[in-house]
Amino acid sequence: MTKARLRNIAELSAGIISDVTCGRGNPSLDSMEQIADALETPLPELLETDLDDKSFELLTERKRVKLPQGYERISAILPAHQAFMVKKWAEAAKIKIENNVYLPHGCKNSHWGDCSTKNVKSG
């Protein structure tokens, strides 16, 4: 999502969005809530709080998604063509995580065919 689109959906000024996305300033909780709503993300998850699982579930009304070993959450600024690919990879990873399909233990490569073991389903 572009800053302009976020600004329009969240109904916030360009200055607030710029400060938040650049890690400057001290936005109000209301502003952060508007951004979370615009991103369709629970505020505690957006803020990456250290809440225990039960508190997180009470605040967000959903279970916390813990990333399995071999996965990590990142944020990056990329050219559009690279961002397109990263979004596709993120969608595929989300489906694998939701279906409990992870990289085989000890596999360092995310390309399934490159691992010496078969695909495994956790559980």
C-alpha cells in the first residue's frame, strides 16, 4: 500500500503518515488505531507488543500467529516489480503456515525441491 493510499484510507495528514513510516515523531494512539484499521491489522500486532497470548487474543479477538522456525516477518522498501514478487511469496508462505506446512527440519532453502527430505506436514 502506498503512503498516499494509507493516508486516504486512514484519513490522516501526509505529515503524520510520513512521520510514522519513517520512524519519526510520536503519533497519538488514535492515529495509530486509524492506521491499524486502514491496514486491517489489530493495533497490538501493528505495535508488536510483548503481550502474552491470552491478552493478545482478548484485545484483538483472534489468535496470535506465531511464525514457525525458518520464517521471519520483515518490512522492506522495494521497487514495484520486486514488491510484486515478495507479495506473492508472502501469500504463499501465509497459506503454508495456515495449513501447517513448513520447511523440513534442517532445510535452509525455501525451494521445496532443493531439500533432501520430502515436504512434511507438521502435526
